Amino acid sequence: MRGFLNVAAFLAVIGLAFWAYQQNYQTQEQLREVRQLHAQIGSAHARLKMLNAEWAYLNRPDRLRDLADLNFDRLGLVPMSPEAFGRVEQVDYPIMPLGLILDPIEVSSDGGAASDEDPL
């Protein structure tokens, strides 16, 4: 019986060592994948910064003004000026019609009941 327990313990140790060996390699693979993802994220941030810089360069007001002047015949764009904008007071907002009031409520400011009816 003692020999059987020794063999079982030896096999258990071998099995656990094999499992730990596999876990070690899986962990190393996952860490390698995480490093690759971090590198991809870093390059994506660098590309995003470059694209933002290009966008800012292409949207310079003087460049857009020159493009509008060059393509005036095709596009009909006019240069932006302060006179092209209005003031808020000049905006004519539509007046919303009031609906029918079906359940009027009387309001009193003296703290007393507005009517003689029981509220409950």
C-alpha cells in the first residue's frame, strides 16, 4: 500500500509539474500578446497625432480662403466676414401656440386652500 501511495504521489507531482509548465508558456504567450497590443496602441496614437496635425495644417484659414478664391467659379464660395453673421436679436424664433388647458389648477399664494373642496 505504501508503494502505491508513493507512485500516486509521484504521478501527481509529475502531473502538476506538466500543468505548471503549460501555464507558464500560456502566460508568456499572453504577455507577448499584451506587449504587441501596447505597441499597436502606441503607433495608433502616433498616427492620430499626425492626422490631427495634418488636419490643423489643411484647415488653416488663409489656405481655405485661397482655395475659396481659386475655386470661386465652380463653388461660388464667398470669403467669411463679420458682416455675414447676424446677432441673436435678429433671429426670428417661431411662436409656439399654446394647447388647450383641459385641467386647470387654481394656485393660491397665501398658503391656504384655493377651493372649499377636500384635496383627498
